[in-house]
Amino acid sequence: MLTDVVIIGAGPAGLSAAITCREHGLSVLVLDEFMKPGGRLLGQLHQEPDGQWWNGLEEARKLTARAAELGVELRTGVSVHHIERSADGFVVHAGQARYRAGNLLLATGAAESPAPIPGWTLPGVMSIGAAQVMANVHRVRAGRRGVIVGVNVLSAAIARELQLAGMTVQAIVLPASNPVTRDSANPRRVMDNLMRIAHLAPSAFIRYGSRLARSAWAREAALRWFPRGGVKLWGMPVHLRRAAVRINGTDHVESVTLCEVTPEGVPVPGTEQTVAADFVCIAGGLYPLAELAAIIGCPFRSLEELGGHVPVHNERMETPIAGLYVAGNITGIESAKVARAQGVVAGLSIAMRVRAAASGSVARVSGDISVALERELSDAIEQVKAVRRAATIQFHPHIERGRQAMEAVFREEVQGVSSSG
């Protein structure tokens, strides 16, 4: 049986796309390897600057309920390992099962980047996302008191969630510098990144200080005179001049060795200090999880503004491969709200293609097929931009520049394919 669209990934992008497709009469199958739908929403819980709480579990429940109400076929615990193109679309391989689809949406999200530190293979060391899922999904604490290695948007957001779950965060520190952590271990680069989330700080003093530190000279002064005890974030000390150089223990984490570093991230000899801990969270950042796009032959570009290697796509969530779409963090690291809005765009783009095929058109879908649907798609694209502008935090400082660059790359790729054809 040929399904109009198979969606891989049941996070905010995949579920919102499935809902949109069903609202336009398409048959939809959603596959996800986790046991529950919702993706990263399942682990999210934070308070926004306006005082409202973002409860990812509740957002996932709403999306899942709406998808079920519309008759979306949702299969969890299914791992997709291969995709082939066929005469009528795509064949998705998942274990012994094969699923045929006229269109395919990859909404596979993101994965965490590792930050290797001596001792990081000890039991009790985990990615910060793993600690988040343990606490918010499985209701299991990672430990009693721990250290977070990595000062970034991800660690700042999840540290508060761990604290709310009853864990004590002893310190949030930089990783020791090595070829993998070169940027994340550089206090100057980290300071620049922190300016984007200072508005979330619970202290008015920190927020005021961040405004003063927007100029280069003020940031340099702040870095050189950064308090030895760190700056408190919800009572948790954040250190820009201290790094984790070793995780200690025999059968499990017992402590972390920290040392002071220069503004360039160079360790200062003789400043080592040991902090007791029974868990360590490594926050190395996120990158697009895009292996399935590579398997099917989608072209890629590496754009730092989007978080790494990203499948080539346009603002309609189309790729240069006819019938293949992408949405969510596979297109660039942003918030769940942006991913959800992108899912709507992808759903509408797919609906337009299916409608065009049904009408017998072989040309690219355009407004003469459905003026109303084209207008709806245009509004949805503008909504993505509006959600992005209103984002509480951004994982990358120049995300809009990255989006514009990708749009230009898509045009070049499509023109190149047309010329070679």
C-alpha cells in the first residue's frame, strides 16, 4: 500500500506536519524509534521570561491527541535504518518492515555533541540531555550532587530543570581545552554566547551587567575580573574561568578536578581543586541528526550558523530531491516552537504536491492549482519567521543569516540539477 507521506520523527516538527497533512486529506504514517511520541518535548520544562511555564509533556500530549483525533497512523519503537527511492516515491526500511510512500518527511531532530574529558567513561557521566530525560520523562534523578561541564544555552536551560527535580548542581564549568572542545573551552567565545541568554537570568544584577557587557571592552573587563566563585544562576555557580580537567572515581563518579584558566582557556598550573560529585553532565551542544538524508542522497552544506552539516532545503522545507522534505532541528538547531511551525510548512508543501499530482500536473506546485493553499503556505512561512524572532533563546547567534545562506544554496543546487538534466 502506498501512503501519501511517511514522516520519520514524532517530535514537534513531525507531529505538526502529520496533523497538517491529515487536515488536508492525506494518508499519513509517522515512525519514531522512541517508545513515546513527542521527541525532545518529553524532557522540556522551563519558565519563560513572561512567567509562563513551557511544559513539553503537555505540548506533546496535545499534539499526539490531535493527531489521533485526525486518524494519523503513529508507530513508536520503530527504528528506520535505510531508505530507497522507487518509481512511485520512497521505500522506508525498518527492521523487517517496508513502508512505501509517495512523499517523505525527515523530522529526525538533533543529537548531542560529545566533549571528551579524562574519566568520561565512568558510570555516572552522561550527556545533559540524558539527565533531562531521566528526570522529566522517567522521574529518575541522575544523582544527588553533580557538576555540569559546558557553559551554553543547553546547560543553562537544563540545569534549572535538574535543580527543580531535586538535584544539587555544584558548578557549571568549561571543559578542558582539546581539539574537540576548542571553542567551548574558550572563555571569550563562551562569554559572547552567554550574552544571548542573559535575559533569562533570575538576578537583575546579572541582567544589568549583561547590558553593560555588550561592548567588546566591557566583555573583556568582565572576563578578566570574573568572580572566582562564579556568577550565581538560580543559586548555581557558573564559571567562565574554571574548567573540568578530569573526572575521578573507581567504579563510579566520585569527584571532578577543576582548574583555573586564562581568558584564552589555558590552564593555570597549581590551581587544581577537587569537587565531590556523584554525577557529571556533559553539555557539548547539539548538531542536526541527518544520517537518513545522507543515505537517500540529499546534498548537504556545512553552515556553522545552523549547527553543522544540514540537508539542502528551502523555506518551504523542500529538498532538491522531489518528494523529500525536512523540518525541525535536522534543518538547523532551534527551539521546539520553531520546529512545530516548520512542521506546518512541510505539511502544507506536501499537501500541495499531492494535490498537484492528483490533478495531473507535472509542473512544480504553484498558486494556479490552489490559491487558498498557496496563501496558507505563505502565511505559515511567515509564522516560522515570527516565532524565530520571538524566540526566548537561540542556540546560534546568526541563525537568520544561516537561513538566508541555505536559501541561496538551495537555488544554486536546483539550478545545477536543471542544467545537468
